[in-house]
Amino acid sequence: MPIPTFTGLQANYCEGNATLNLTPSFNITDEIFNPNNGFFEVLDASNNVVRIFPNGVNTLNLNSPPLTPNDGYRVRYTYQTNRGCTAQSTTQIFNIKSLPIVTFTGINDGDEFCRNAPNVTLQGVVNGTPNSGGVFRIRRVSPSPTAFENLYVDRTFRPTQPLPSQTGSSPGLYEIEYRFSQDYPGPISCENVTSKQVVIHDLPIPNFEFPAAYQTSSTTASICRDQNTITLIPSVNGLPPTIPMNGRFRITRIAPTLQAPFDMAFGLNIIDFASPQFNIPTFTTDAYVYEIQYSYTDANTCNDISTQKTLTVNPSPTLTLANIQISNRCLGETTQFVVTSPLPISTYEWSGTEISLTTTTSNAFSFAYSSTGTKNVTLVVTNAQGCKQTLNFSIEIKNKPNANFNFIGQCLGSPTQFTDQTTILPGGDPIVSWLWNFGDSNTSTLQNPTHTYTAPGVYNVSLTVQTSSNPDLSCPVTISKQITIFPQYVVTNASPYTENFNVTNGSWIVGKTNPTAPSWQWGTMTATGGKITPTDGAYWRTFKGVSNIEQYNGNEQSFLETPCFDISNLDRPVINFDYWVDTRPDQDGISVLYTTNDGMSWKLLGNVNQGLEWFNSAGITGLPGTGTPGLINGTVRGWSGDTQTAWKTARFILDQVKQEAGAGGRVRFRFVLGSLNFPIDNTDKYDGFAIDNFQIKSRNRRILLEHFTNAGAPNASAEDAFINNIATLRPESVNIRFHTSFPNANDPLNKDNTVDPSARAFHYGISQTPRTTRDGAVFPNLYSVIDPTLLEYDKRSLVPSPFEIQVVFGNNPPELLNIGAIIRAVENLNRPVLVQIAIIEKEVQGNVIGLPGNTYYNVVKRLLPDAAGTRINTNWIKNVTQATINQSYNPTNFYDINKIAVVVFVQDEETKEIYQSIYIEPTTIPSGITALHNDLSGAITLYPNPAQNVVFIELPNTLNELNYELFDALGKSLLTGKAKIGKNELSTQNLSEGMYLLKFYNEQGKVGYKKFIIQR
């Protein structure tokens, strides 16, 4: 029998919407197919029949009741023929799919929103998982219902415009739905929907008003600060707020400076200008401007804020007594009142004791009181905003004091002491306060302050004294004086003061001690027909103009003053400068003064014939320096005359000045000019005085005294003592003693060294003792007779030396004194010189040589290399040329080896002038080489000497193998080795030219030495 079948079955159906529209068919040939003879059955996945439909029913509704969503349902069709035969179709499978479980987040059903609430983003949730699919729609339910329309693309609910199709927001009930469809093969789509309802409330309309008295427009108001408070009047929807505590004012200060907004307390509508939030100073100078809004929250918790209004709090006049400058409170003067206001004042009303009411627009008011005593004053001021202020005060009219002060301390970096010297007139009050203005923006209120200036210059110093601590009762007086602060230089051996005036004037100061104007000028000035011309640029000189006239004034008492100098660190201070004098002889002149007490008193520096090129006149009638503290009547000593034709260099020792100044003391110098009046018919032309190339430094010359003495010579003890005293009095002194064989041939110190004293005495032609040479100069008599006051000695110390000497000591071998003398040119000199190295014993006690009761100093034990010295013939170039002399000495004839010292000096080969000398003590004391050493040395032969590239060492058969060590002239060990019996070769090709020492020693401790020279 044929099998029936059916069509129309889909693969998937949705839960709650499973209606199967089927079409059965049966391919039967012996009768007509009648659909009413067949029926459909629905089976589950386990082939259990879950639904049977009547015959002829081809639309199978599975929704009442709905089948449980599941996969694997089957449909079977059964047909019964007219003859009663039954046939079944093959089952077909279909699925019932669950509807998606949909909801959304962002709002809850029944939520309430204010019309100005922020947007809310909605999120679809499908089967418990956020889903970006589906469709959101919204409609207004009431009032005025609308159809659903799609929500915004960004899925936001917007209370300010809930319906995308309508602008703005209408309060009411709104419904939001979310639809989601799940697609399955078939094709079929299973859709589910959910919805929520929300309420949108309208907003309150807050507003506020200013009190009518202060309104300047509908949105602005203005009030004076002295009103202290202002009450704001709030409203909501045109009526007083129903819940005042739900409202508050928001304040934004926009002037004088912008500040962040702040909120007043809920329900508070009174602004207190002095409250911490506003904090407007009572006497403010600024207008305070506020932008104010009123915010209100209604019963629905909806909030809105009013439009902005502006409140300006104008400053009331802010004057204090400090704003009223009162001057001339002294009887007999017009008292001045000057009001200084931070803000413009429109009118001033003055009244008080002796003052009738006076109104003015000027801030200045003056009045002459007719008597002393307390005067009451009332001032009422009104500003442009109409705000007023009243000030009542009193002043005291007194006799004024006589203000005065002095000062000391004019060196930069050191404190200046100011001393009040004010006196009180009868009837006046005592001084109770002082105000000093030091002219450099610094002040003090001490009576006698000190102040340290930070820059040199001329300062106007003022002192204002007050006679009362109450300014209303005080009569201030101010006095001003000029003070000059001089630059200060700490001059040391390594850092001398040198000023050539080519770049600046050196900060030197010009002044005067009488009414005549000073004629000192700095520059390159040259007068027509004059004598004085510049050396190498600018300089200081007296100068009145280029015309052919005298270049200084008649009856002039002027000065040119230097900076301050600390010379306490100079070993041997000296002042040097170039000068040119051209004045009326013995009438007009220039002198040099110095002060060590900061100008309180001045002293004359030196005398005629002292120093080098120092004062040349002792009878100057113009008395330079007249009127100077400490030298009121001036001086007759200085430079005067008109015979000079070129620049000269003056030099003067400052040892005494250094001693007077003391450690850290300061000294200043003045070049003082004194002149008589010129006759009316004067035709003589004088240039005056000029100065250039000023220096303060340490004298570099050390003076060598070579003292020839003899234990048996007449006057020897007294002359020895005189020479010893020079070493004490003069720090640059270097002295050595040669003990001669005449007149006493038995002088024991001569017997220790007969050659060198004899050679040096012969060198100078000295045949009598005691005699002394000074830097090579020979004198025909005792030095104590030749130069008893050391005047000539001091002059010699002022002559600069062209050389510097440095001495270094080598340590090897320790038995010898190894000396390196370094000679360096500090000036140009093209002459041959001799370098002498003298080994001396600093002190010999007479009792050890049979002359008890005597002490002998600086006894020459040996001249190295010999009395002839070391000759150097070269062109010495300043700061370039340098020579080193190396010598070694075996100190075996000392009475006390610890007293050993070295003197090195440089002497002109032809003139015998000694250019420089130095005294130095060795850093370590050599042990000396004994006779045992000499025995070993005598057995060793070394040749050639001088050598070039090789030296040979021969040891006789009487010696065993010896160790040797090679040293350079400064004791540096260069190499070691062994010498065998017979001839040994030592290569010297890597050694530079100079003297070397070979030390030999054996295992028994015997030592020997051999010197040789490398010369190529």
C-alpha cells in the first residue's frame, strides 16, 4: 500500500507561537484522497504522543497549552482508506525554540526624573547577558499620549528631551520598551519585549531681588563696605519659597581677584561682609564684585538655579593715620597735611583746633599754627561712590631738635659705625626714635647703628629723628651727609694690587678740604704746551683744560684718595707708582698721607731722602694736606719743582704702616695738593702733578749681607751684633759670615774653611775685618758707621730683583745634602751671572771652639761647587728663562749637624751686584759620609768623566763584588746593579746631561761614592 505524506513543516517554531500549517497527501489509485480521513499526531523526542488532532485538522496549534520549548519534536500523519486500511507517514522532526528573556538596565520601573536631570544610558540584557542588539522605543503615556518611536541611537533616556521627535521636555508619564528577536534556521525569529514607565517632573523657577535701596538695575546692586551686611530676597515660581531651607545662594567673587564659587548655608539670605566666606576688609581699597545665583530644590527634589545677578561692594574710604603724612610740626613753620589714599577721594573736609571748616578737592592741606601744644584735627573724606570716612587725630606742635651725626668705617666689606649727635633745643622733647637711610635701600632704627655696604661709591646717608613714639606728637628732623665707601683689597704676596688706570679710574676718589674746586681728573689729558704726557694710556693728573694755562687752581687744597688696603698678609709691603711733578718750586706741592684708623686722622708717609724718588722738598709753603684730620695745618714736605722732564717711579717701604694697621687693619692713602694763590698777572704755566701705574705689593728682593769677621779683630763683637740686629729688624735680610785668617790666623772657624773666606775676601778686595758687603757693594768702613739707621739698606730693599730662587732638597742618598737651586727670571736681563750655594752652620757656641761667652752665626762651611760658583751666560727673559743648579755636599765638619742651612745667591759676574738671595733650611738632616766610606771609594776607578753614552767601573782584586745604586742630582734612585772584579760597563745613553752619583756597598756595610757628569 502507498505511504501518505505531508508538507509545510518548518524546522523551528517559537515558544507560544508554534502553529503548524501542514498539507497532507496520499498517492492512492483506487479511491479519491479525502483529507478528512486522516489526522496528525505530535510526538516528543522519545516518541511519546503529546498531541492528537482530529481528522481533517491540518493547522496544528501547539500554544494552548503551549508545548515546552525543546528540540526533536516529531509529526506523524495517519490515513484510513475507505476500505478500512490504515497507513502512516514517515515522521518529520521540528523544534520549539524558547523566547529570549529580555530586560534592560539604567532605569527602574516607576523612577522619577527632574526635567534637567542628566542623560541615562540604557543597556539591553538578553538571557542575563548585556546585549547591544534589540530596539528601544519610547512614548508619552500622559498627558497627551504619543505613539512609540525609536529612542536615540546612543540608547540614552534624556529627561531634557525624552522624545527624539519633539524639542524640549514635557512633564508627564513615559513608557520605554525594549524588543529583542532571536533568529533561528527556518528561517524564524523569536521576539520578546519588556517595558518600564517613568515620571518626568517640571523644575521650580527660583529668583531673588536686592533691597530697592541698593538696586542699580534689575540685575545689579551696589553697596558701601561700611554697611556691613545686605539681605537678599528669594522667590520660587514668583512666590516666597515654600521650604526656605531648600534654597541657598551660590556666590562667585570676580574682583579684585577671581575665586572659586562657594555656597551659602541653606536658608541663609543675609550676606555678612566680614564673615569668613566673604572676608572683605573693613578698610579695603578694592571694590569686591560678586556674581550671585539662587538655587532651590522643590518637593520632587527637582532643582534649578536663577539667572545671575551682580553685587558690587564698594570700598569705603580706607584711610588710617598712616595715610596722613604730617610734616613741619614745629612752631614757626607751616604744617603740611598730605593724604595718600589707595582709592580716589572726591572731597576732604578739614576742621579742628584753630582750623575753620574747610572743604577741598585737593589731598594736600596746610595750616600755620600760632602756638605750641596739642592740636585736634578732624578729617572727613568722601570717595566717588559716595562712601564717607571720618578721622579724628591730634598733633603736637614742638620746638624741633638740631639733628646731626658722624661716621667711621669707609672700607668696603667692613662695618661703618654711625653715631647720633643730635642736640635738643629748649622746650623740645628728647629723641625717642631714629630712622637711618644708608643710601643703598637699607635702613636702621638704632640710635648708633653699624652698616656694611656691599658696593663702593658715594652714598647719601640721612638720619631722621623723632621726639615722640607717638607720631602725632613728634617733630621729625632729617639731616643728610655724603659718605664715601672705598673698595677694599686684601693684598697678599701672591695677589698684589696693581692699577694702571687704563680701563677705569680705579675707584679712586677726588675731594677737597677748602672751598676751591679740586683739579684732579682721570683720562689721557694733555695740556697745550705742557710737560706731562701719558705713559701708556689713562692716568690721574691735575688738569683744567687743554689751553696753555696752569693745570691746577690757586689756593687749592684737594686730594686724590685710594681704596682701602689690607696689607697685613704682605711679608715686606711696598708702595710703588709713577709720578710727574711740575709746580712752582717750594710754593705748590704734593704729599702723600695715610690713615690706619679709617680717616679719623692722617699721617705723612715718609720724609725727604727716604725711599726711592720720594719727597724732594721740605719747604712747601702751599702746605698740602691743610684741613685734613690729624694734619690740620698741612705739611711742608713733599714733591715740588719744575725741573722734571720724564716720569719717575717712587717707591716706599710700608713696614711701619703695616705695623700700625695691625692684623686685618686697613690703610688708605691720599695724594694731597696744596697751592698758594696765583698772581693776577701770572704768565707761568705749570702742569701740577700726575700719577700712574700704582702698586702695593711685597718687596721681592732679599738683601745678602756678606760679613767678613775674625775672632781677634777689633770691634768684631760689636759689629757682629749690629749685623745680627739687622736680621731681626729687616725681614728680607740674608746674611752669611766668612771667618778670615786676618788679623788672627788662629780663628778656629777659619781653620774649618780657609779657602772660601779667602777667595771671597780677595773677590771684593777686603783686607780688613770686620767688613760687610751689601748685595755685593763694598764699603770702606764698618757697616754700622756707613749706614747706622739702615736708610741706604732700606733703599736697596726697594730695588726690584730680576730673579726668584727656589730650593729643593733630595733625600737620596741620605748621607749627603742634595740641593737643587732653581733660578727663574722675573724681569729681562742679558748679563752673565754666577750662582753660589753656601752651606752654613746657623749657630756655633763659642765654648765648643775654645771661645766661651760668644755665639757665632751663619758661619760659611762650604761654597758649592767652589768659591767661583756656577756661571750661567744666557739672555734671561721675564717669566720664561729658568736654570737649575744641582749640588751634593758631605757635611762632615759641623759642630751641630742640626744647625745646617743653605744660602743661594745670584751675582753679576762683572759688576759683582747680587741680584737675589735666599735662606732655607733642609727638610731632612743628612748623616754625612765617614772616613770608612772614603776608603772604599778610593779603591774604585770610574771613567771617562765627563761621560757620554757609557761609563766604566773597575774594581781591584782587593775588593769583592760590590752592589751599586745610581742617583740623580736630587737623590732620585734610577737603577741598581752589581759590579764584579775587573772592568764593568754601565750604559748612560738614556741619561740626560747633568751630575750623577754612584753609591757602592758590600755585605759588611762599607759604603763608597763616585760622582760623574754626563756631557754631550
